[in-house]
Amino acid sequence: MKKEYLKRVQNIDDLITAFYACLGGEPGEKRDWDFFRFLFHPQAYKIGYEKDINRNFRLQWIHPNDYVERIGYWFDNTRETAFYEREVGRVVESYANIGHAFSHCEAFHSKEDMANNKPYKQDVKSIQLAYYQDRWWIVNMFWHGVTPEFPVPDRYKKFQQFP
């Protein structure tokens, strides 16, 4: 385990900020997939809503290791555009050693698109967190794309933290 990794998971804010930062990059730019895996508990899942061929929402579970093997490979070798995510707002609640964040983010195909506020998609992520072994972990990350049917609530458009 790298000491610099541990520094980035000592509080919820740093952990979520690190998550968004580690995925960004230009086409073919290698990400730090070891760090990405380090952010997640070994039994964690990334769970997303996607539309099936009939345009119905369905759940898709992927373990972070599988994400690196499939999506990470695509990021590193096949994707033709850059990928950057920027967090727009976050509501965090915590109690004892558990935390939860609703995080509203935007995704971009280039730094130029990001500078010009031209996201190609937005998501709201529900991030469950646990503190143990002297650090915070992402236990699960569950997200849903923003659509006209499911707009972003105003409370997720700013940063708020509640103990």
C-alpha cells in the first residue's frame, strides 16, 4: 500500500475528490488503476442505472476490479475522446463510522468542453462510505443519469455537509 494513497482517504471529502480525479484523462492516457481499486472496499460494487434496448431502466452491477479490466482497458486503449468528470454539488451525512454522499457530477469529452461548461452527461451518485482500519472506504457507489424525467434536485447542486 502506498503512503500517498492513505493520505487521500482520511476524510470523506478527500476520498470523493480523489475518486473523480483518478478517472480523468486524455485518450490513451493511463490512469492509476491501483489507486482506483484502493478507494473501494474489496466487497464494494459500482451499481448504475442504464436503459436497455426497450428504453427501460435496468440495474447493472460491476465490481471495481471488473470495471478496471473492462472500462479501464477501454479508457486506456480504445476511447477516442478524453474523459473528465467534475463534481457540481454534494450532500454528505455521517454518523459514527458510516457516511453517505449524494454527488452531482458532469462528464466531458475534453478539457475545452469542461472550460466551456458543455457536459455530454450528468449523473447523481449515491456513495456509501465506511471508516475503519484508519481510513475511509467506498463501500458501494450507485448512480443514475440525469434526464428530463429525473432532473437534479436543487439540494444536490451545492456542497453541504451534515454531521
